[in-house]
Amino acid sequence: MGTSKKQSKKYKPPLRIWEKTRIDRDIALRKKYGFKNKKELWKVESRLRNIRKRARDLVSLKALNAGKLEEKEFIKKLNSLGLVKEDATVDDVLDLKLEDLLSRRLQTLVANKGMARSIREARQLITHRHIEVNGKLIDTPSYIVKKDEGERIKFTENSPLASEGHPIRAGVKKTE
């Protein structure tokens, strides 16, 4: 166990920092998903890496004829996050891409629902505490929205943006 005084990092930076293809991919992802900095991208990559590592461990347990219950629980958890289907296998988990995880972020879903004009505006609305998910105020743009919470994203009731006549909402196009 670690100490509570010093938190450990939740990510690992890339080993080769000046790799052209990775830099180009990071720039494209940053524009598409509206990251504040590269650290946010590295955190999502680390989370995906951990999910895939767990899936590989389950594959090795399956080879030993063990871990059936653990595999079902793992798939059930990923299904609740909206990353895989209910009848998915561990091989489907290994096929997950970074974009699958990025598309479940609150910032992306707010922009895709048409609650904001751009991905950057979606981030601003979330950090300024105008968005709630399932009745709870969420001010973290990187919050991974569960599958059943996806339809319950809305403006907070005490937010000025809750009224349809607000000038910002007038310029937003509905995509639903």
C-alpha cells in the first residue's frame, strides 16, 4: 500500500516522445475530443492498456480452465460502461480501440447530443458546472458515462442554460 500524502501517477507518458506518427495522431485526437493537454490522453491510453491487460490475463486463465466467473463479471462491467455488448467475449475486449473509450467521455457525449456548439464549449459547460448526469452534478470532462446514464445527461436546473431561450442554446443545433 502507498501513502496518502503522495498520489501516484495514473498514466505513463510515451517512451519515444518525438515519434512523428504518434505526435500526428495525438494532435488529431486532441482536436476531435478536445483534451486540455496530452496528460488526459495518456490517462485514457493507460486505462485502455489496463483493460486489455486484464483481458489477456483472463485469456491465460481460460487456458487453465479457470476464471469463468471473473470473465463474466469483467464483460458485465465493460458492458455497463458501453464499451462491449452483453454477449461479448474476451477477444472482443482485446479489439477495443482508443476511440471506443474516448467516445464514452462526458465531454464527447455533451457535444454529440447537441448541448454545445463545439467540443471545447462542451468542456467549458462541464467545468462551469452546467451539466448533470443522472441527477448528479459532474464537473469532470473526462468522466466515463455509463450506458444507462447516457440518456440522462442534461443541464442542471439552477443553471441559466436550462431555459430554452438562453442565447447560447439558441445557436446550438440539435443532432438527436
